[in-house]
Amino acid sequence: MQFKKIAFFAILSLLVFTACDSKNNKNDNVKKEKVISYPTIILKQVNGQEIEIKTSENKLTIKNYENKVILLSFFATWCPPCKAEIPHLINLQNKYKKDFEIISVLVSDKKTNEELTSFISEYKINYALTNGEANNELAKHLGGIRTIPTMFMLKKDGTIMEKYLGMVPEEMLESDIQRAIK
């Protein structure tokens, strides 16, 4: 009886720990690669101009902004820290206008371009401000925006240099701009 139990467990073990091999599968040595496509996103500025962004895994190529350091600023008009940052962003845009551009991307806000034109005028914004569904597409591509303000500093070649969550002191942004320009 003991022998039958041992034999039974031995056979059971062989069945459990043995894998089948298909001799007829011709594609065993072919690696299957996952093809990832990166979209080109067209952001619409409040003034009607378009900003074309070609995306990749960790780089954004922004047409007509080549060889410039870019600050992508995701914001909402109702957000107090977003509004408090505006004077600092204006200063930085003025100071580094030769090598630096700010693109402000409206999220979680349903505003008309007329309302945003009024907002731009009220706060004397001197940089690009975008509105539309493509803003959400860009936010998704960058991993989603859960906190506003959120900003991304892009080097001149379009690679993401820094990500900032919440309000950032002007001096810190300026230091990073200077590093990125070099």
C-alpha cells in the first residue's frame, strides 16, 4: 500500500512539473515587440495660433520653439497658487525672452477664449496660453495632472529636465532656466 502511494505521488509530480513543448511552433525565436505610437498634439492658443507638439517617451518637440528652454505650466483660472505665480512667470518671460518660453496649459476649467482673453488682460500675461481638449491629451501624455499648478521644464532639445508640483519660488525657476540655457 505504501508503495502505491509513493508511485502515485511520483507520477503526479511528473505530470505537474512537466511542461509540454510544441515542436511545430515556427515563431518561438521571434521576439514580439510592442509598438508604441506617440501622438502629435496641436494646442490652440487663445489668440487662435497653434502650437504643434511632437511627443515621444521623454521628449517633446515643439514646432517654432526649437532651441528654446520651455516651461509648460498646467493651471486653472480658479486656482489661487496658479494666479500667485503669474507675476513671477511674467518676470522670467521678460528676463529670458531670447532663450526661454512659457506655454500655459489650461486644465480642469471650461472657459471660452473670450473669458481667457479677459483673464490674460487682467493679469497682464505675456506668454502663450492654450485652451481646448488637446490640453487634456497633453496632460495624459505626461502622466496626468493631479495637482495644479504643475510645471515641466524642458531643455533646449525637448527632454524633460524638471517637474514641479505646486507653487515654485521664482528664484528656483530662474536657477533651473539658467542651467537649461547653458
